[in-house]
Amino acid sequence: MSVVHKKGSVIFSGFRALGLYSNHLSHVVRYHKKHQEFYIVTAVGKCFHTYNVKKLGIVAVSNALPEDITCLAADRMLVFVAHGAQVTAFAKNKEVVHTYVGHGADVHLLLPFGDHVISVDRDNTVLIWDVESEEEYLQLTFDKASFEVSAIMHPSTYLNKILLGSCQGGLQLWNIKSNKLLYTFAGWGSGVTVLQQTPAVDVVGVGLISGQIVIHNIKYDESLMKFQQDWGPITAISFRTDGHPVMAAGSPVGHIGLWDLEDKKLIGQMRDAHSTAIAGLTFLHAEPLLITNGADNAIRVWIFDAPGGGGRLLRCRLGHSAPPTKIRHHGQNGQQILSAGQDGTLQSFSTVHERFNKSLGHGSINKKKSKKKGLKYDSVKLPAITTFASETARQSDWDGIIACHRGYLTATTWNYQKTSMGAHKLEPERFNKNRALNVHATAVDITSCGNFVVIALSSGHMDVYNMQSGLHRGQYGQDKAHEGPVRGVAVDGLNQLTVSAGADKLVKIWKFKSKELVHTATLSTSPSATLLHRDSGMLAISLDDFTLNVMDMETRRIVRRFSSHRGQINDMAFSPDGRWLISAAMDCTIRTWDLPTGCLVDCFLVDAVAVSVTMSPTGDFLATAHVDSLGIYLWSNNTLCSMVSLRPLPSDYEPTVVMLPGSCPAPDVDDEDDETPSDDMIEYVSPEQLDEHLVTLSLLPDSRWKNLLHLDIIKKRNKPKEPPKVPKAAPFFIPTIPGLVPQFALSDGPSTEDQSKVVNFGVLAQKSSFYVTLEEAWVSNNYEGPVRLLKELGPSAIDTELRGLALDGGGTLDVMQSFLRMVGSMLDSKRDFDLAQAYLALFLKLHLRLISQEPALMEQVRSVSEKLEQTWTNLQTLFNQSLCLLAYTKSALL
């Protein structure tokens, strides 16, 4: 029967997501009276994040919901989110406290309203809920043909009233306490997208699909002013409240228009504030700060302190605006992850804190031209990065990152410390005359010293460049390294060898310096990628038939073959010690292979295919990037903090789905099979003796037997320098008898002065319990009792007992022979081997002279000596066999 795992992965458990900041939903600004601080709440998939405005540091991540959030709103106490047809209220930015169920369609608008919350769904139904009781207070239904609700707002100082905007362009003012329509506004012939309260009472800003903004007085139903924006529908409106009559309006193309309400004119444009539509913009109350967010996964804070009236970027948090395609840890501390995305940018995410994140920017063909014109022009942009390699050894002196671009011949360098593109664009001269050839860079590697890069091309060429100067330093092969595209290239840790794998099914090993071909190995199928673990010299090769091969660079042989994936292998990662190879494939699985045993030890499914994986150099986290996901997901390594049983998984093992970190966990299934074996570490209870042929040591601490021969030295060292002084007066405390159980030393007998000073030797001659058991064992020949008693005694007590066996101590020759027989029985049983040696050594030290004079004792000692010699000979044979086998495994070629 195959072992069924209760949890998806034994080794990895979801930790958190990096690089997720915002999506297409508008942010919400909250003010905390006690902290006197503003907070921003943004939706990210199934949960929402809370940031402080002061540093844009993340404060909280909410518990995940089962579906993506479709709408977000907040009041002073709670955050309200809509997901599907349900509305949920969160307290403390994290915990679900209320759930409102009753809508028949997806909710797309939310408005907190005192003790109530108003929600609007796609069926055009408006529901007003009582927040605390979660009950429906009122329901309004509108005809979609005449009035489809598209915006909702509460006009300031208008008690119990809400203003609704429609896709048809009309507005309606409702009193929701009396359930009455108070007034209908005709509109301006275009659908309403935004309703926003201005700083003036009775005046509302209305944004329209036509790009028009109307400042309208709802008390007298008259328009005060109108503005026209040329960038499409209005997506968001906000007004400054710090003394400047300025209005900001967002657009679907990422531009922001700034309008002066006194002069009624456009005073500024913030072009390309976001690369996607402006989802939300908010001026902070009484401050010259504008907060914006968009679907490009960015939150930006702009400050208006320049005389021109425009805003400059004060601080921002931004991730990839398109999914990352390749991630790799940068440096040896495991705290930075370099990520290349489909948006063309190269970014660095910190696993410690967001303030250490870096954006190295977008690749550009001409940096000067791109700075002048901006990167909006496709002629200046470089395609997205497909693969890259980085090294920290010389990054403070010159560029430390080399990257290939999709369908592009030139490889680019990047500088991590300057957070920008580097100085060089590396391109071989051989293609200068014929640039029409469809040749592009396919694989790169940078040496561990940071001085050289190897770039492989789709034409089969492989070139070496100097990283400092950008000069060409040679190529591998007379003309080409491979017939066909090169799929992988790597340089070993000492710059001795370069290994390349090509579509011609060949793996070639070259001398790095002389470019001489050393070895060629043939693969069963074309390789798709390679990965070298420099410390162990293991080269992982993924093949087009969904199998993995591992080559040992020292022996130049394929030492492992793994074949469980059912889809193309996207990426591979080694653990820092080289024991595990982790692979991610198109079958949505992430598998961990144990190289020493050649077994699959862990496997789990994810909802979205993992396109790239990387293991931290410290071994604490696995990072993954997934299809259609903007974040990087961290998985903690459970083996670092607890005992994990890594048992080989059977060939028919069916993995279970593990939710990505930050996602909603699947509901627990109660009806689990109780007979399913758990994956906890099986506690091994060692038997008293593994085998009769083996020697077993005792479990006693060393202090109980190791110092038996040195007791006289220890006593001499511990001897007091001067005798204890008798106290002059009677002690305050009643004296006690020394021992584990305290007893008062109350003497009813005669005083010390009247007591006789003659010692009674008869008392000393009393037989101890050990002595008695030895006598009994001499008759019964069962020595388990004496051994058990000796084990319970301390070193001094053992010394006293053995001294008492001699003739001058009240003992007999029979008892001494019995003791030697006891040692012989311990050697025969091969148990407590260390104790038998210690007891025999002390016995010989104390009674050697007497033993030499007594023939009976000499005969017994000779018997014990033979047993001892035989036991040691067997032991030495076992030692030699083990050492020989160990030496062979260390030196033999696999």
C-alpha cells in the first residue's frame, strides 16, 4: 500500500508573497486617530494589504478570501470587501468579523454609511445592511435600461442621503431612511464613472465616460464649471484640501490631469504616472500629498512642493506589472531575489523588508535617447529578459549581472549597486555584416570571480567576454561549439572547466582558459536547460522528454536519472548542500529529488504552473514564480526547524494541491481515513542489544566510571587546606544528617566528652549488599544482581566496595574470584563493555599484589584475560572492515 500524505508537501510550507502591491481596484485611505497617521489599503488578489503613508511600509496582510476581491471600501473601524455576491467586513486589517449574504449577482460598488453599509450588484440591486446585526435594512431595485447604477456617493452634510450615478448619465438623490427619491438630475449625455465630494458643501465632482469633468451644485442643480480631458473616461477624481484649489483626475492611459478650480484651466499634467489605468487617486487631508495606484502593481506618493504646480515622486512601492519569468537569488545571504519579468524590467526583491527592494529598470537600446524621449517608444525598448546570471564578487567594481533578451542577439550587463543597466552590450563581431540572420542569445553564465561571462547563441556559437572591459576573449570550438542552438552553459567554481549542452544531444566539457574540448557525452534526447551546483560539481540537465539527468563533472558520467514529470520542465534549483534537486514543470508539480538516494522525497501541486524556482543559499526558503501571477512566493524549509521524515515516494504517488502563500486555505475535510499513516517522524526505540555478536556500551554517564582509576588523585586535589573549625556556640539551625532525604541529627546518647574514643572494628566488618549478592552469585552463577547494584553506585562507593573484597578488608578469596567471574560474564554477554573494562582495571589496581600470590585468583584472571583478548580481536576485525569499506567509497570511481 502506498503511503498517503495528509499534507501536500513534507518539506515546504507556504510563508508569504513578495512583490504584490496593487491591482486594478482603487485604494482606500484611512486615518488612525490614536496613531495620528494615514494608512493605505490596496487589494491584491484574494486579500488586501495595509501600508502606512509615512514610509509605505506594510502594516498588515488580511486573511485570504476564497475568491478575488472585486470591490474595496473602509470606514473608521472596518474594511469592507466584496468577493463574488458576498460582502465581508474585516477588523484590525486582518480578521473577518461580519459577512453579508443576500445579493444574487457580483457586487461592484460599496459605500460605508454610518452604522450601515451600502452595496450594489451587477443586477442593479442596491442593498443597505446594518453593520452589526448583518441584516438587510433596505433594498432598492432599478431598471437597467433606464438607470444602471455605476457610481455611488454620500454628499457631505446631507443626512441619510446618497447620490447615485448611472451608465445612462443621469443622477438620483435618495433618502434611504424614508426610502424616497428626492431628486433626479438629467445628466450630461454620457455615463457617470466617478462621483466625488468637493471641499465645498453641496458641490460634487462628476466624472464621465466622455472624459468630461463637471463640477455640479446639487442643491440648485446647476453646473459651476466643466473640464474636458483628452485621454478617455475619467477613472478617479480628488481635490486638494491644503489651501490650493486644485483637482486631479485620472485616465485609462496612466496620465493625471491637474486643474485649477479658480482659474478654471489645466495647470499641469503628470504623464505616465502609471503604465496602466489610474485605479485610484487621493489627496491626503490638509497635506500636499497625492496617493495613486494602478493595475501596474504600483503605489506612488507624489508631493506638490514645486512652484510649477506639478507633483514629483516622493516614494513608491512597485513590483512587476507583468508576470516574472526568471528568478534567482543574488548573493550568499539569501536576502535578495533578482526577478526578470515580461514587462521588460529587472527587479530585486528583499525577503527582509520592502525598503530594500530595488528596480534596475527597463532595458533600453540607447540610454541617452531613452532618457530624452522616455521608454514609451518601442524603438528604444529592449525585449523582455529570458535568462540571466549574477555574481557579487566584483559588483562594487563593475557590472555583476548578464542577461539575454527574447529574440535578441546582444546580451546586456546590469549593475546591481547602481540599480541600472550596465556599461556594455556584448555582441560578437561575426554577425555585423549580416544582421538579418535570426540569431539570438540563449544561455549565459558568469564566473564565480565576476571577471568573465560565457554567452551561448542559437547558432551554436559560444563566446567569452571580459566583464570589466566588455572585450571579446575567445570562443569555444573552431567555428561552432554545437550544431544547433546551445541550450545551457555553465562554468565551474574554479574557472577550470566550461560545460555546454546543445540541441544536437551533446554535452561538451571544455577547458575554460585554453577553450580545448575535453569530453563529449551523448544524451538520449535534446536538453532544454542545464544547472550547475558549483560546490559539488553536479550538473542537472532537463531533457525534452520531461526527464532529468544529473552528471558528475568529476567523473563525467550521468549518475542519476529522474523521470516522473508529465510536462516540460520549466526550471530547476539545487539545495545549498547539493543533496536536493528541486524541479518545476508544466504538470503544475514541484518535485524534490534526493540525489544521494536517487529518490523522489517530496512532491506537491500548485494551482498555477511554476515557471521559475530558486533555493536560498542559506537553505531557509524556496522562491517560486508562477504563470499569470505578479508576485514571488516564498516557501519555508521545514527541515531546518523540525524533524521531517523524508521517505521515498512511490511511483504511483498522487500529489495534493497546495495553495500559494497568501491564498485562502482549503476547508478542512473531517472524514479523513484514520488508518492513513502519518508523515510524522517515527520514534525509534533502540533495543538493549542490537545483536549478540556486537559489543554494546552502557548508557551510564562517563562520570560514573571514567574516573575510577584516578579517584586518589581527585581526592588529593579536593582535600581541604585546613581542618574544619568547630563552632564556638551552638548553631542556630538544628544540624542535619547528610543525604538525599534530610534528617535532623538529634542525639539522645551521651555527650562527646563522655564517649569512648576506641573504634569498634566489628561495625566496619559488616557485609554490604553488593558483597552478599557476590557470595550468592558464586553459588548460583547468576551475576545480573551484582552488576545491577554496581551500576547504581557512584565512583567513590564502587572504590569502597572493591577495597572491601580483599582479605584485610574483611573479604575472602571466593568473593574475589566471584568478582572476576562477574567481569567474565559481562564480557561473555557483550553488554556494558565500558563498565567491565573500568571495574576490572580498578580491581587489578587495588589487588594486583594479592592476585599474583594466589594461584586460584591467577587462574581466574587468566580466564578473564583470554575472553578480553578474544572480544577485542573480533572488535578490531569489524573496525578494519568498516575503515576499508569507507576508504573504498571515498576513492572509488562511480
